[in-house]
Amino acid sequence: MRHVVIAGSGPAGCYLAEALLRADSDCRVDIIDRLPTPFGLVRFGVAPDHQTTKAVTRLLDRVLAKPDVSYFGGVELGRDVSIDELRALYDAVVIATGAPLDRRLGIPGEELDGVVASGRFVGWYNHHPDHGNLDLGRIESAVVIGNGNVALDVARILAKSEAEFHGSDLDPDVGHAIAGTGIRQIAVVGRRPALHMKFSEQEVGELGELRRARPLLAATDALDGLSAKPAEVLRSVCERTYDGDRIEIAFHFGLTPVAFEGNARLERVRFAGADGFEIVLPAQLAVTCIGYETHGHGLAVDAGSLRNEDGRIEPGLYVTGWAKRGPSGTIPTNRAEAQVLAKKILSECAGSEKPGTGALGALLRSRAASHVDYGAWRRIDASEIARADESRTRRKWRSLDELLSAAKPPSG
């Protein structure tokens, strides 16, 4: 029997487990994750108002429920068990821990209060245990720096009214905090020209459906000559007529951030254009959505991802998902990649006498490192659904203590 362990329970890890089991009936897969809850960026990265996308968790959950899969939640690579220890217990070890580190601009003022990286901001509104409360205070103007869908998510979440989060899994306290900012202007600023926008057609279209906001182009000719579908949709929603006094979501392109400025707290963001002109945008909040990098886990990192050759780091050690290719692609990208990597692992790693699951459990017990198994995760899941009112699909626990408490079996 082959014993494979995957570090990371997001789509990349779960799809790989599924592909391995479909291709080899004599394979057993263990999945570890540093958090008690599985599903990675589907739970903590996909926007709370995108429940159709989040529905993929039902498929991923069925992978965790398979008899030849064991889930070890709350087990952190490097803290509770090392890569070398896993390699001694398993025929193949796969890193699927994503790209959790925010890239930085490296410009003056990035440490000012009010300047927030997208991982922190998205983690806050998605109730990630690593990201506690974010005190937004009063905000009249916000700047969102980025040319991709994360920037659109941030702008849309800031622009929505509390009522528009009905049917989402956004915590009501977060919705209340956003509504209390009093925000009136949001600037979405791309560092590259509009030709290079990475927005999806669907995400752009959603901006035209907001009840209290309207999108517009800061430069009316910014999209001239562009025929790609996202540009056409953006042009359409910006030219539409909107009634009432609305929050403005202004799109700027081809502006390089030069400095965040303010006394102790952010007051404005300074940009430079391609021809040398400067523009200063007022802001009490700036969210930088400029990409992510992987955690190296002591391995070589190139351009934000683990150094690898078609998913293999070295014999018996592999990588998949964002840790392999960087923050690119969609959820289905991981499924296609998983099928290719599964064939590679099965062709290169023969079964052996390595002990696998039981030995990992024994090692964790010897270190008093408890873990959340699949049954415990299902208790967390049920408790979050039960504590939500009719306006939400679930109400997530935020802290690790709350999650671990919800994981416990009923007393008596």
C-alpha cells in the first residue's frame, strides 16, 4: 500500500487526494492542515457573498469523508511535525499550503495605520483565526490597489449595504462595521494600463448591481480600443445611469503608488503616472491587492513559489496548488493539476513498509499535539450553521479556542 500525506486541505490538496484514490485502490491519503477547519481559500479567501463558488466545499468534504482518507486539522508543518519526519513515515509527501504571505509594495508609509494588505483585510471579513478585529473607524475615502479580482472583492464588500449580505456567510458584526464607516468614495487603482486588467467578466458585472454604489472611469478614455469582455462589461456598467446619491467606485489605470502619507494614520496615497505626472488620492484606508507568496518551510523559493520541476521538489517530495505555481488560476485549475500530479506520484513512488497514518497519530500524541479529525470538523460545521440566523448560511467561529470548543463531542 502507498501512504501519501498532503499538507494543506484546500482545493489543491483535496483534489489531489481524490485523484490518487481514483487511480490507485491501494493508496491511503492523510491530509494535515494547521487550522482546525479544512478547505483553505474556499473558506477564507472566496468572498462571503460568493456562495455559489463556496458550494465546492460539498465536493471537497466528500473527499475528507472517504474511508481511505484521514484528516489531521490543527497540525502545523514545522511546529508539530517536520517535513523530514513525514518523509520517514510516508512514501510521498506533498506540500499544498498555498501562498499565505502578502507581497509588499516597499514604499514609504506602508506601516501607517489604515494601510492594510489584502490577506489581512480578506482574512478579517472572512473570519480567519489569524486575523482578529480590524478597527476601520470612520472612512470617507478608500484606495484599493490592484488589477485583479481580489481588488474587486474588496471594493464590492466595502460598497455593499448590510442588507446586501443576506444569504452570505459574512459575520453580521463585520457587516455592521463596514456600514458604520460612512464611506463615500472608493478608488480602484491598477499599476498597469487597462489592457492588462485581470478582472473577470462576472466580478465586473456585479458592480452594476450594487444598491448604494456606482462604478465610473476616472479617465473616460481609459478603455478606448479595448474589446476584451471584461473591458466591455466595465465600460457598460460605468456608462449606465444610476439613481440617487451613491458611493463612487472610480477606476484608475497605469498609476504607480509612490507613498502612503499621513500623520500616524493614513490620509492620502501618492501615485505617479507613466509620463511623470503625480496624482494624490485622499484615503483613510488603503488595501494593497498585489499578490501573495508561499511559505518556504525551509525549502527553496523562487518568485514566491517552491522551486520544483513539474510538481516534484525532489524524489518523494512534491508540491501542488499556489505553493507550486504562485497565486494564479481558478479552483478548477487545481483539479486538472491534481490529475497530472497524481499520475506522476504513482509512477515514481512505489508502496513500501512505511507506517503512515498510525505512526503520525502516535507521533502527535507523544508531543501532546492534539488534532481535529473529520468527525470533529463536522461538529464545528454543524455548530456554525446552527448559530446563524436566517440572514446567513453560517456564522463562523473566529478564534482557535472557539473552534476547538465546538469540535468537542457533546458531554454525557
